Amino acid sequence: MSSIWGDYLKISLFGESHGPAIGLVINGLPAGVEIDEEYINLELARRAPGKSLLTTSRQEKDEFEIISGVFQNHTTGAPLCFLIRNKDKHSQDYEELKDIPRPGHADYTAGVKYFGFNDYRGGGMFSGRLTAPLVLAGAIAKKILSGQGVTIGSHILSIAEVREEAFDSPSLSPDVLLGLNALDFPVLNEEKGILMQKKILEAREEQDSVGGVVETAVLGIKAGLGAPFFDSVESKLAHLLFSIPGVKGVEFGDGFSLSQMKGSQANDSFRWQEGRVVTDTNHCGGIQGGITNGMPITFKTAFKPTPSIGRAQKSVNLATKQEVELKIKGRHDPCIVVRAVPVVEAAAALALLDLLMEKESGSWLV
Amino acid sequence: MSSIWGDYLKISLFGESHGPAIGLVINGLPAGVEIDEEYINLELARRAPGKSLLTTSRQEKDEFEIISGVFQNHTTGAPLCFLIRNKDKHSQDYEELKDIPRPGHADYTAGVKYFGFNDYRGGGMFSGRLTAPLVLAGAIAKKILSGQGVTIGSHILSIAEVREEAFDSPSLSPDVLLGLNALDFPVLNEEKGILMQKKILEAREEQDSVGGVVETAVLGIKAGLGAPFFDSVESKLAHLLFSIPGVKGVEFGDGFSLSQMKGSQANDSFRWQEGRVVTDTNHCGGIQGGITNGMPITFKTAFKPTPSIGRAQKSVNLATKQEVELKIKGRHDPCIVVRAVPVVEAAAALALLDLLMEKESGSWLV
Amino acid sequence: MSSIWGDYLKISLFGESHGPAIGLVINGLPAGVEIDEEYINLELARRAPGKSLLTTSRQEKDEFEIISGVFQNHTTGAPLCFLIRNKDKHSQDYEELKDIPRPGHADYTAGVKYFGFNDYRGGGMFSGRLTAPLVLAGAIAKKILSGQGVTIGSHILSIAEVREEAFDSPSLSPDVLLGLNALDFPVLNEEKGILMQKKILEAREEQDSVGGVVETAVLGIKAGLGAPFFDSVESKLAHLLFSIPGVKGVEFGDGFSLSQMKGSQANDSFRWQEGRVVTDTNHCGGIQGGITNGMPITFKTAFKPTPSIGRAQKSVNLATKQEVELKIKGRHDPCIVVRAVPVVEAAAALALLDLLMEKESGSWLV
Amino acid sequence: MSSIWGDYLKISLFGESHGPAIGLVINGLPAGVEIDEEYINLELARRAPGKSLLTTSRQEKDEFEIISGVFQNHTTGAPLCFLIRNKDKHSQDYEELKDIPRPGHADYTAGVKYFGFNDYRGGGMFSGRLTAPLVLAGAIAKKILSGQGVTIGSHILSIAEVREEAFDSPSLSPDVLLGLNALDFPVLNEEKGILMQKKILEAREEQDSVGGVVETAVLGIKAGLGAPFFDSVESKLAHLLFSIPGVKGVEFGDGFSLSQMKGSQANDSFRWQEGRVVTDTNHCGGIQGGITNGMPITFKTAFKPTPSIGRAQKSVNLATKQEVELKIKGRHDPCIVVRAVPVVEAAAALALLDLLMEKESGSWLV
């Protein structure tokens, strides 16, 4: 177990919030893949903080440096290493947290796991900042998938209790997803979006925070991806999604609602459409028996409210063994959901590319 | 990607529903672990079909044969191989399914993935029958965990729209979980249980099926398990849970409900209790930053209704390229949830043992 | 670490010499590969004991049972499981070895590693018998490679100090290798072969044993296989070869002799031949920078003499802490080299197929 | 397959000879391990070029930057990332090599594998320069092993045909190994050492190169390391050793010579010594059945002569399809063996630490 993920495509993540840099190494990409730095920057910008009152005021441009694996704008076949320097660190904000774990954070559990040696500043390796290299790798994967006719897009389904309609996935078009990609606050229903943003600003004023749910769709994926028994599409995707800080629930297709349907409702009937097998409904979210069926993949990712809040909270002092009141300083997101959208999409792109590489690898022999 | 799972503990699953046998190989267990065959049989019996009208009438006693790795009732350090012979097969029931994929099943997707070479009889390797060896391995893992003071138990939280109360996890006792282990239809509220069973029998009569949600709790687990970035407890567990046929949603602690809370509600405050750090509430389900905090782990697993139903359904004939009406013969569960309970617990036991082996492995050096 | 090997093709080996059966699970083969049972039997027969005075008198026909993954003679895409029952066991021969480790064997080290819980009968999982399933998997791999134009063959280069000429690899033809495959005692020089066999029979009479070296060549392999930095062809092959009981040395091309050459001798010059780049000499054994160059792969594998000998040896009694004289009963090979030939070839076939699957997997994107 | 190695300890290597930097990520080290930067620098200095006429004149101080995983001089539990900038690059020397592969080098095979997209400058990722991060990781591993009472040391057994005596391993003391560690040209016999150096200088003058053999010993390692079937100590070690550029042969204990012994000679008899089981001889190099027996581990690694030589060589032009004469410019080692010594030791330290982590990980349960 480690900060390495993937079977065919291997991602090795490193870095801590207040160390010199964060970054990652990518193994498994074949040589000759074009690396589009502009597109990577666009994706990183979607995740970057400091753009509005909806996010933390930490300013990190997230400029990346290519260390290896790219020559004349194409992959060389060698491992790709990317570095993103940490710049706007306020390490002194974290000095008093050394002995007082923040509720809802990894401070306490990391301290136990690492015998107190973990870098506690800014959450160390548990910082949401580590998702930046994930977005970077995801941008490369998205670009490759895009060349294969695959489109990935998401909307904010809910913030706190404000919720808009879910995707009508059987009729979803790539244009809708691309449109959402371009929005700062991606929703299908503008009015609901305004209400959601209001919830975030209210939480900010109250020195509190809110959570939400992101719904994601993937169009154009081939049938036949996914590897039973243990590497169903759901398993691969959920594994990566639950690595994203703050994620506490994942469902595919109609998910938990499916548990309340009858089989006769839930089963997606097959029919022919232009020589292709399709289904009328898409309750299963494009995945049957853990394998893609060629219909849109849909899934929902639930984020808890950001644990860092300005309000006073009860905690303990691990050194003095006392109970204490904690007021967290530092700069934090009142809601992580907005910035999490490209991270969720990156996870999807990486999981699907890994599965696609497996599928294609098997075909040459038969 | 393959039918091999695990980092420290490695499970290699094999078999198809209508082949000679199913089974698994376990690598990574140290030598000297006692193998309790009686306990394994008890766990297999919890999953076995044919016990009542609530399940399929396929009769499989699931007797296992030890092929390797056990000598004088203890592990030898060599890989353990177990075999479970397939006995009550009605392969002829599946002949007509060869070209007509059952809606909601893996028939279509498996055919695409395996170029038509997959063993379609009884769902082949996609059969729920493959969960029997998982329960076998889970029984070994549960026994080891039990020796470390860990108790795992589950109740059926809902069937169709009938739902009982969730665990009150901060006050949950091992006795409650052990009591649930012993029930044929494990619920906390007997009346709700009767209503749930009624729903299943109704579905059976209507030649239909229903789904449901299983809630599971793990007590007595140490703080400090889980491995960031990619092997959070949630990631490891969800990966295995989403491998179980029929699972479409997984959430930890308050899961999707957390997305509607404020940070000030959702954060579990710390306090001291008998020299140990505990939390008042347990919204996070015992996992913070992907690592156990020593509180009960809780999670919910959503199952879709069994796709095999007697009612007529729309499908396609892949050979003739026509649209057809399909009536599935054979013996099927009107609801998979009851038999899935020990499978979910097996997944939890395996994931946690793997994480525990990692934790202990790191400690010798420091 | 475990009894699982491979990256794209995964082999999971199990079994102990005196348990019910030995066998293996193969993951990663695509669906639709024809399984030629007759060819597998031929390969198993090459390794089987009891054929002449040159080998042990243990009679094991090594009949295999297909447990999963094959339907209508083709792979289904599911894991393949094969079982070989242990029949001619004389477990009582091993009772006194429980506390007295045989020199040169794994008895002592296995006891330490497994805290005394290992199955000591017949060497348990350390028995050369475990190479039978390896040969079985190798037969499948060899057949697939053969379909890609690849031929693998070996000769016994030396037994004790009797040594024949090595392959003249640049001019080697597939017919020579196929001819060697068909021989019971594969040598290039018949006279030398007779001297070698004489050495083995002498050792047998003296209740002693001899070792030897196997040289193997692979023709028809594509250029471009092998994965730097850590998965050079040499690394992959040597890893598997050093898993075979009794192997203590491996060299590629001219190996240790290369260390005595000058660069101007050792470098294989390039030239054009029928539009293909070839080399005049093949000192590097077809591998440059860890990657195949399209020339024949050649390597030599050194086996120590069988440690089981009838002569009296000094050992210790672990229970009584005394020094003792040990005379090993039981049936043993006076020389393992003859039966090891198909095992070495199986290792080569598996390693190369794994590398070939990696190579082909990368090509679809570019 | 990838530039990632290890089971418990995972090394992810990256970088190319003429890119901005080379480096590696280490996963799996527990938190709290002290990082001794001075010792790392000492080890890097042993490998660094430019120290005498025996090596290349490329000047690389190999200063490393810690990017992550270290806080207050101790590991934090997060992945460690180290960077070594490339400074003294003469990329123009390689322009003409683009189409003309150097005999004995990876140029041709890399071009085939990577469809011509590989960074050919300085050998790209095939450069011996990539062994610098390996030495860095090895220094950390050596330091940890040293804390466990393990000493690793090597001597140059031969250069070209000049060969000194091998270790007399049963009587070898840690002091001898530590003494060798401190030598610029580590040999046991000073006179032989002078003859070896003379061979290197002669080759240099002739614009040629020579190879040699390194013999390594590891003292103080516990009995019980190594994991059958596929992860014997020999397999793990050989895998890493054959990743080092230029290695073409590896043997353990008496290696190839064992193939000429009788069993009665080759078997290392057991006896008691101060309550410990030891062997009189150590022909097996401290490894029986793939597992350490507590005696010194010994192995020999054969290096071919450096392929880069100044003399004219025959090659081909891949663009024009002509045969050409090639004279390699640039700065090269007349013999790689001297600088390879710390690399071989790093490989041993990493392999043994990985195995030791596995051994200790199993013990907590029993």
C-alpha cells in the first residue's frame, strides 16, 4: 500500500502541503503521446484556489515543471515526472495545531499512524493540495480519452440541501458536458446554482462550511471495459474517488435509489439502434456486471463539509491530556465541492484510461 | 487487472458457476495461524442458498476442500488453496441465453469483453456463486481479527422502501453485532424485519425482485489503519464492496447525508475517555483522512434488485439482430440482500486485515 | 511477496509435495486462446520423473484437471485454474527429518521462516514438484509464442565437468531447437551426451549427485521487448529462473566471459540484412539495454547438484541440540538437470509472453 | 511493468540523462526513520564520475534536493521524493547518434520500443546516470540495515582477465567489508588491484574499454528472509542487479562452479556454534531454498565492457538505410566496474530491506 495507484497506468504521487513541492510520476504511457501543456494549465486552473469568495484565499498558481518523460512535446516512453512548487505557505498558522488535532481532519489519525513524525503543517500529505498533481495526470488522461471520442463532464448536483435535477443520462450530449467544463460553477439549472452559491457564502460568513454532491457523466466509452472479479469499473472508480479528501459516498447510476426499485423497473432493457445494442433506460449508469455497456457512465460523489472552520470547536491537547477549545486560523475553503469537480473528473479519466489500456492489451492475441 | 486482490494479503479467486469447481488461493498469511473449519462452515452456511423461500432453490452445500497451505490445522506459510465443487447445476436452463442477454446482467457486457468466448452458463464467472470463496477467506480473516478484539456485524437496513433505524454507532456494543451474526434475517427492529420479508415474498410471487441496503459496523479496530494517498480505508473497502455483484452504492459514516450538514455539525469533536481520545459523535464512520480513528467503522452498501426475474422482459437476439421478449427460466433469488450480508462482512474483514498487516509491518523499525 | 508472479500475465502457484494436490491459477490471458491439452501433456512428460535411472523413481503421471477458465477448448477470459493430484507419496520417509534439516535443502531455512509450521514432508512447497504447474503454464505460453513465430529450445551444456560447445547463436535455426525438444537427453554432441549420462549414473551408484548447466535459446522474438528501468529482459527472466529450485547462476549471451572481453570485441556491430537491422555477432544474447534486439536470446542456467544424497552427512538435531549423522532415505534424482530443461523453457516462455503483452499493449495509442 | 520496483519498499525511478533532473520516489518506509544526508552524500560520491582517469570526465556532483517525505531529519511516512539536477550536459555530442545506433548500447532497441520518440541524448533513461538515485535510495536502506547489524561490502574480483581471490566467506568479518567501503579501488590484494587499474588505463589509451566482476558479501543478515515460490533471495536480488546497465551475469555462493561439484561437496553441513546453527562451508552463499540461513550472503555480478568506445565501429544509419562507420564522441568510462560497486551494494541493500520488511510483517500474528 502506498501513494502509487494503477495497473497499466501507474501514478506515483508525492509531496506535502508545506514542503518544497508536490508532484507525481506517471508510468505506463506509451511513447509518442502528445502532451498539451495549455490544456493541463486549463485543468489546473479549474482546481486552483483564490479565484473568488467561494474558495480559500491561498494563492497558488500551480505552475508545473516537467522533470522527465517528455521530449519535443511528446512522451518518450520514460516515466513522466511533474513538479509543482509550493509558494504561498503560512506555516506559522499551524504551529499550535501540533498537539491539538482539528476535528474532522486527519491530524489525529495521521499522528497515530506516523508515531508523531508526520509533517502536520497544512495537513501535510493529507492536504487537498495533493489533488493538484492528480488533476495534472487527469488532464493527460482526459486528452487521450478525448482522442478516442470520450467526453467527461460534471455538474454540482447539490450544495447543503439545495439540489438540482440529475443528468437525464440516456439523452445526454457531449456538448452539455463541454459546456459544464467551461463554467466556474457548473450547474444545469442556473437558479439552483445561485441558491447553492448563496449557501456557500452564508457558511463563509458564519465561519462554517457546507458539503455537496458532484454528479459526473462519461460519454463515448466503449463497451467491454472493466475486469472482474476485483476490478469492476465501479471498484476502480470508487477506489480513486474515495482517495479524494472529503469524499464519504459514491454511487453509480441510480445508486442507493436502485435499492428501492423492483427488478422489473431497475433492469435496463436492450434494443437495437443503428446496428448497436443500447438500453432504453440507464439505471445502471452504463455498467453491468462491472463492465461498461457502451451507455453513458454516471456516478455521484458526496463530499462532507470542509472540516476547517473558524468557529470554536472542542478538541484535546495530546501533550497535556486536556480538553481544549480550538479556533482554527489559516485560510480555508467554505466549501470544497466547487474545486473538487476537476479532481473527480481526473479520477474518472485515470480509472477509465487504465481500464481501456487493459481492454486493448487483450485484443492482439485473438 | 485480474481476479487477484490485496497488498499484504493476496486473494486469487477462480471458478465459474457451471464449471467443475470454484475456489481461491490466499497468499500472505503468516505460518502458524489456526484454521477453524467449523467457523468457516458457519460463515458459508450464512451465504448458502436454498434455506427458505427468501432465496433461490439451488441447493449447494458449499463443502470446501483444503488443497494446500494447511498442515495439522495451522497455516504452513505456503499459499492456501480451497476448492468448492459445483454440484446442483442445471446448465440446460442457459442454452437459449447464449444469444439473448438478460437485462441487468453481465451477459451482454461479458460477451463484448470476451469476444463471445465467456462461459455464459449460470453467469459464468459473474455468478454470485463466486462470493462463496470470498466468504471462506473472509471467515479466516474475521477469525484473525476476532483474536485482535475486532467484531464485525451487519443488519439489513432496508428492503425496497421498508427501512429501519441505522446503528447508533458511538454506543454500539459487540454483543449487538454478535447477536445479529446469529440471525437468519438480521435486523434491529423485528417488526420492520417482518415487513421487509413480506416485501421479498411479494416480489417472489410477482416473479419480480427487490433490492436493499446493508449497514455494517466494525468494533475494536485500532486507530492508525489506512494508507494515504490511494489506500484510504474507504478506498480499500469500497474497492472490494463494489466487486460484489449487485452493489451500486457505498457510503461511510453518514455518507451522502454528510453532504447536507454544516462543518460545525459534521465534525466529530474529540474528548478524553479513560486516557483514550474518542469522539462524541461518529458522523465520519470511524475514518478521518482515510485512516481509522479507533471509533466504530460504519458503512452502508446498496444492492440493486436481482436482475433475474421471471417476468417477460425486452431484450435483443445478438445472432439474428432482432428484438425479442425474454422469460428467464432457472432458479433465482427474489432478493440477494439476505445472502449478501456475510459477503459484505467478508469484504470488510479482508480489507481491514490487509490494512492491519500493513500497519503492523511498519512498526518494527521505529 | 508471494507465490504470485507476473505483470500482465499473472501466475499464482500453490501446493505442497505431500498435500492433496499442486496447481496454479493463471490471470491475464485474453479470451479465445485455444488450449491444447495434448501439448501440455507432452511438456509435462518431459519433466515427469520415473522414466530412467537418470531420475528419481517417484512415479507421478502429472495428470492435470482443468478447474476453470476453459470452455469448449478455449480460454473464457476468466482465471484458469489447473490441479495436479499428488499420488505416489511416501510421507513416512520424512518423519525423522522433522528435527534434522538436510544439508543443502530448505528444511532449516523454512523452519526458521515459518516458525516450524511448514509442511516438512517431501520438502513441502520447496519441492521440485512445484515446477510441474510451472511447466503446465509454460506449455500454454510456448504455444501462444509459437503462434507468433517464436521457438524455444535448450541443450544440456554441461554435467559436472563434462561440457559441450555452446550454441552458435547467430546462425541457429528453429529446426535445431525443435530437434532438441524431442530428445530425452538434449545435447548437440552425442558423444559428450553419453559422457554426461555416465557421470550421472556414476553419481547414482556412489549415492551422490551432480549438477550442470542448461543453455537455452529463443528464436523469432520481436525487437522491442523489455521494460526499463527495473524490468529488463534479463531481470524478468532471471527472476523466474532463480525461483527454480537448485539454480545458483544465470548469465545472458556470453555472460561472465563478457567481463573478460574488450568493448571492441564485445560490442555486436550492426548491419542490414534483407531490410532488417541485424548484428554480426551476438555476444549480448539478443538483449541490449535490457530490450530485445531481434537476434536470438541466449542464456545459461547453472544448477547445483541435488542436495538429497544417500551418503552420510553431518547435520544437527534442532530438538535435542546435538550434532548428528544423517542418511537420507526416500527416492531422489541423482541429477536434476535433465528434468529441469522444460522448467527453464517454461520460465523463459512465461517471462517473454508477459513482456510481449506489455509491448503490444502500448502500441494502440500511437 | 514500469520503473517501479519493490513489494514492501517501493522505488519509483525517473529522469533522463539530458533532461532537467533525475530522481526517485520511495514508498513504504515507516515514519520516524532518521535520514543521514552526510551518509547519502558519501555513497553518491563513491559512484560519482570525474574523480580519476579511471572514469569519465563528466563532472556531476550529484547534489540532491529533498522534495518530500522528510521533516526535521526524519521520514514523515509520506513518500520521499529526491531530485538530482543534471548539470554538465553536452547534448550536442549526441546529435549525430539520432539515426546511428551505437553498438552495444540501447540506442537501437530503445528506438524500436519507443517508436523513435525516446530521448536519445546521453542514452536518455538508459544512461548509467539513472543509477545515482538508486545509490541514494540504497544509502538509506544500508543505513537502516546497519542499525539491524547488517554490513554490506564488495571488492573488484576481476578486471578483464586479471582476477584476485574470492571472499573466504565463512570467516569474513565486518571490518574487512567496511575497509573495502572506504577504498577508491576496492580489492583484497593490492598488487592485483594495481594490475587491474593498469588494464583500465591501457584500455583508455587504446580508446577501448574493459569489463569485470564485482563480488559482494552481506554479513549479519537474519535467517528466514526470502519468499518462495517466486521471491527467493536470489530472484529478488538478481532482478535488481540485472536492471543495472551492463550486467550480464549473476551467481550466488559458488554459482556456476557449483554445477561442477558433487552433492557431497556442495552441501554445506550444519553444526552448532554458541547455540546457533551454522554451516562449515558456505558454497550456497547463505541462501538455501531461496531463504537466508544466517551465514554471509555472497554473490558475483559480471559487467560487460563499457559499450561507448572511441574506436571506429560498424553501425547502420536508420534514416538512410546505409552501413556506416561510427566514432563516438563524448566522455565515457573506460571501465564501469569501479563506479558500479556502490550501485551493486545499493541493489543488495534495497532487495534485502524489502525482504526484511516482509519477514517482520508476518511475525506479529503468531
